[in-house]
Amino acid sequence: MAPAVRVEFNIGDKDFTPQLVEVQKANPDVIAFFGNPAEAAIAMRQAKELGLKQPFFVGSNMVDPGLVTVAKSSAEGVMGFSLIPYLPGSKAPDMVKWEAAWKKEYPNAPAGRPNNFDLLAYGDMYVLAEGMKRAGPNLTTDGLIRALEGIQNYRVGPVATPRTFSTKHHIGNFALVPMVVKDGQWEPVPWSSTRQSDILSRYQ
């Protein structure tokens, strides 16, 4: 599927009016924005000022509470895919429980923690520990790789995604969680694919 129009910008730009006017002329169903939260927040606000009604779809690096913080109400309805099932600040019981345990373990953490990277690291470190355990006491690089390649759908808990490795791939996380900003907070969308990805099929 070809895009209705493609426009570019530079990191640090403050005025997206020329690009948004081109988007407005093309009248797409969705506006896909790939960049950083700072620029996205400005573009979203200016899009509303120009009267654009289309929802924004952003890259996974922007599916982060920080985007909502800077974009405020302009972020409402924004969509994207996350690498984690829940984002920090979610009211989901599993996330509330995990955050409470994390903050108890790290009482002097700086503001803004835990963040997305803490959640990703949490899942990653448990996968690595599982691989090391399976590799045995005489740990070697090759032994660890072989052990990791035997891990299938390992999931340390509900706030982490399942991880799978094989001799054909070392991707680990095959899961992308669709999210939408609702009432000022990222929430998972109850959706799952009805068909396997053509790209992922090559790794089976």
C-alpha cells in the first residue's frame, strides 16, 4: 500500500505547518509519524489547529508516557505498537503490583522511574538468567547461546512479553502490543492478528 503523501522534517523543528498542509491536501485515513516525542507533540497540536481530524500512528519509541506528558490533550486517540504489555503508570492490577515492588526495591530512584526501559530490562534479565541456568555451571559463550536457542515462549510474568529464540533467529520478542491513548493514558487495544506475519514465517 502506497502512502497518500510522504513528507519529511528535521529533529528540532518547531513548525510543521508546511508538512501538515500537504497531509491535509492528501486527506489520508491515518497520519503516521516517526520521530521523537518532542516533535510529535508539536505536530499533533498544530494538526488540531489546522483542523485535521485523522488519528496519529507513532513508532514504538513514542509509545511512552512521556509523549502524553508533552502532548497533553493533543495525544488523545494516538495509536502505536508497544514492546511491552503495559506501560508504567497503567492502572492494570499486574502493572500496579509490579511498580509497587520495583519502587520498594529502588526507593531512591529518580523521578520518572520505572520507565519503559526498566520494564524491558526486567524481562531481558530474567531471560538471560534462565539461559545461564540452562547452560549449567561451566558457562561459556557457545554454551549460553545454545541454551538461549532452546528457550520457547519464556515469560517471567504478565508485565513482560514472551521470548523465543532458535537456531534460525535470536529475535526474542515477537510480540507487539497495539496501544491507544485514552483519557490521557496509554491502554492496550483488545486486538490480535488473524494471520501470521509473512516476515516472521521465514524464521519458523
